[in-house]
Amino acid sequence: MQGTDRSRLAFLLAAAVLALPAFAAAQGNSAFGHSHNGSRVTAPSSTTSSAPSSSASVTSEGPSYGVDVRNFGTWLDDASVMGLGSGFVTLGFAYWRGPEFREFDFPMIDSGVAIHQRVQVGISFPYYYAGPPGGAVARGIGNVYMTTKVQLRDPSSQPVGFAVTPMLEVLDAAPLTGGSRVNWALPANVEVRRNGWRAFGSGGYFSRGALFASGAVEAALSDRVSLTASLSQMYSTKADEVTAALGLPRGQTDITGGVTLALNPKLAVFGTIGHTISNREINAGTLNLASGVSFNFSR
């Protein structure tokens, strides 16, 4: 690991860990966080690469757990916010495989804390190892996502919940097609809770040029085990020369399935598997795997 990477990783780990003292507060309606790990851009196109990420979540029955996955250019989240002062830290790893590219992310760090009864902030980032099969491996801190989720309507007390999640995206390197390393995105989230299951989804825009829509259904098999299925779709609003030269499509659709096991009210483990089902090209994910553990902190 190079010196600059070590310094950046140390800073980001400190930012995540220093938030832990604020996690000692009242218990909320969420067992684990709903902020989602960032994914690193792994191809020249600024809006079509993919890598997995995961987090735990809840149902209307109380603590139940699910996993959802997003790819770059998309965001999948719900409308729930943890109780004031409560928080979470997720530590995971991910493997992404495409026709001409491989990536392994470890650690993937995702953390968040509720600073208001309707506001939750978070930060997420991976450390990646990436390259073509048998070729040189690049490594370093991937894209960093800093989020602020604002709940507009609570799904635990209303038929339908709503939230927005404005975020800053800091790229690990300047895009090959030009542009800033610091960008923004604005997802809008919706959530419906019912006895034993819930549905949620997001739609919005990334400033680097991507429209997206994602959705998921989560079902509790028991008090400790839940399953989640999700679908995400992205469309690039920018047609650049690099994308055209490589023959990359401007849209991509991915499906993901996941399972989460709650070991106790404050600790859960999860695993996901995903696949690109749209046009198959050099940036399609033939296999996305992710797994990890999520810790919940509260007074």
C-alpha cells in the first residue's frame, strides 16, 4: 500500500470510527443502517461500471434484516431513519467479475449515525484490488460517498414512507473523459411496510450523467433470517467518445439476491449474489458477490 493510500485510508477509518461515540442514544425503529457502500468505477465510461455493495435493513415487524446491492450509476435505499443518536458500522468484502475485468474490494466500510429524528448521515468507501485476469493489479481507496438522508414521511407510521438522500461522491481518480473528482447525486426513496415483508426503491440522478431507478422486496423468513431480491437500472445521459469506441451501451440492468442472518439485536451477517441481465459487454457484471457483518450501536 502506497503512503498516500495509507494516509487516506487512515483518515477515512478515523472518520468512521470517531462517529461511534455519537451512537449512544435512544433506540429507533431501525435495527441496522440504510446507507450503502460506494462502488469504484472500473471502466473508462463514467456511468456504466459496476461493483457490489451491501447493508442491513429492517421490516415493519421490528428488527428483521435484508440485503440490497447497487451498481455505480444507481442507488437503492429505503425511507427509514435510525433513532436519534443510533448508528451502525458495516465491514464487508466484495468480488466483481466481468468478461475482461476483475475486482476484489476489502475492506468495504459503511457507517452512519442519526443526528436528528429525521436525519441520518453516513460515509462509505472500499479499498480495491482490480485488473484484467492475469494482468497487473491496481489498488487503492475507491470512490467515497458521503450521504445525508432526510426523512419526509415515516414508513413505520404512514402507509407509504418517503426520503431524499443528497450525497457527495469523491472519485479515486479524475474521469478519463474529463470532469471533476467531486460530484453529487440526489436519490429519492420510497418504502412500503406490511406484515412480514416490505418493498422499497429509489430513483434519481448522478451529476456525472446517469439516471437510475431501483427497487427491492424484502421478506422475513423468521425472526432472524430475511431474503431480499432487487432490480436496478441505469441510463447514461452522456454519450462520450470513450464509451462509443468501446461499444458500451448507455444502459445497464442488474438483478441481485441476498440473505441476512441476525446473530443478535446488534449484530448481523449478510451475503449477496448479483448478475447483469441487460446487454452483455466488457463492463457487464457476470458475477457480483458480497458479504460482511453489520454492527448496530445505540443507548
